[in-house]
Amino acid sequence: MGKIKQKQTEEKPKGQHITGTLGILNLRADITQSDERIEAEGGGRLIGIFERLAVALCLITAQTSALAVIVAIKGLARYPDIKAGHLTAEKFIVGTFVSLLWAAGCVLIAVNLR
């Protein structure tokens, strides 16, 4: 006789979908809740976009001291992940520098094209 196999399905956690537009960009973040913490898929992308916009605005308006505030806020927000081992410090530092350099490069190009 044949055996009956039962499919085990896992229910996906219910979440929220946040969508919006920023100029010509369509943005989307999927927020799900797990047992440990609330995670937002795509949330890091949104934060990154706003971080680079803030850096660009600081550079355009010559508010270089505000750059230290942006980096400090990002460091404080990511500290629990780094301490818990979810994110390595090296990855965080490299990602931050790449993000800052990308924003600075875009500002440099935009200023020189005027």
C-alpha cells in the first residue's frame, strides 16, 4: 500500500506594505513581524535613499557638521545589530563610507554640470 504524504505548510506572518513615490522613484517596504523583532524588507533601501539625500543636502548647503550627526544617528540605530552579531562592524563601516562617497560624488557631478 502507498503511503499518504502530508504537506506541511508554514503560514507566513501577516504584515504591512508601505508604498510611496519620491519624485520619479516608486518605493515599497514590506513589514513583517517575527517573534524576536519587527523587520522591514526594503526598509533599509528607503533609509539609504533618505540618508544619501540628507548627505547631499548637507553638502550643497555647506552644513558639513550635520554629516557627523547623520553618521552618529546611523551608528546608534545599528549598534544593537552590531552588538548582537547580526551585522559585522566592518560591513557597517564600509557600507557607510560607500553611501557617503556615492552621495558626495553625485553632488560633485551635479555642481560641476551647472
